[in-house]
Amino acid sequence: MSRISTFYLLAYNSFQTVGWTLSLIKILYNVLVTASINGTYASAGNLICFLQCAAFLEVIHGAIGIVPSGVLLPLMQWGGRTHFVLAIVRKLDELQELPSVFITFLAWSMGEVIRYSHYAFSCLGNCPSWMTYLRYTAFIVLYPLGVGPGEIWTMYQALPIIKKKNLYADSFSGLPFSYYEFLKVVLVVYPFLWFKLYLHMFKQRRAKLYKRHDKKTA
């Protein structure tokens, strides 16, 4: 990797680390001050929307080959999360105070602080072993927490609201199905697509942690 690419990735991952750290602080501060999870979206929603949109750069990174992640898996993760936060949560005020949104945003923020910190340290060529372990272990809890009681539960609760409002009727007018029907299909396939990403993370975990362990014992 060229020095320019390394410097760029260091800057990008550091930016995302700072952004997600700030979102986590905002979420926890809101809970501390209000003694409630209400206001989670108001406190950190706009920032999280921005950071998630900016993460499309990771799809480009894989496409042009400056990272080895490829295109498909980053695109799946980016598309699922961006659709969730922009098309559903940001659009429907009725959802923004739900506990499931708090769970999603908390799990996302914690996971992304760890992930981007690990990437930034890796760009420096001096990633602590504890950071690598945390990166490939914390996801075991945080990923299903953010998806199950977080994203999927929020989308399920959104269905009657979407049906009542006939959300995105104009955009879907030329299609043989409504956005409400589209989201029902998404809810069916979402766990299977997510599970593919989850299994991929376990493969990475074995490769990263056992490889490090083998080097130490060699």
C-alpha cells in the first residue's frame, strides 16, 4: 500500500473513530442527564446519519483495492444500515423514541468506535494486541444486539405506521408492490443476509486471533 493510501485511510478511520466516539458520548450523556433513553435520536441521530452515509467510502475502498474487503459485504452492511436509519428512523418521528432505536444506536456506536480505532492503529502499523482481540470479540455480542432487538424490531414496529401513511407511495407507484410490502420482504431476508456477515466475522476472527497466537507460540 502506498504512503498516500495509508495516510488517507488513517485520516478516514480516525475521522470515523472521533465521530462515533462523539455519538456514543452524546447517547450516554443523554441517558445520564435525563435518566431515560428518550431523546437518543435527538441527541445523536443527525450525527449517526452523517457518519453512516460517509461510510459509503468503504465500498469504494474495496472496489478500487486499497483495502482487501471487496465490494459485496461492505455494500450489504452499508445498504442495510443506511436504509434503516435514513428511510425509516429519520423519516418516522413515531419511531425515534423507541427503546429499539436506543439499542441500535448504542450497539452501533460501541462497535464502530472499536472497529475504526482498530483500523486506525493498523494503518500506523502498531495495533496493540488487546485492540485486535477486542475488535474480533466484541462483535459477538454487539452485532446481534444491534440487529435483533435493534434494527429488526424497529422495522417490525414501523410496519403499521408505514401502511397507514402509505409511505413512499409516489416512489413505488410504478412498481407492482408498495414500500410496506417491500419492507416485509426485507424483514424476512434481513436475518439471513446479516447471518452471512456474522459468519464472515467469525472467519476473520479465527484468521486474526489464531494467526497471532500461532506467531507467539512459534
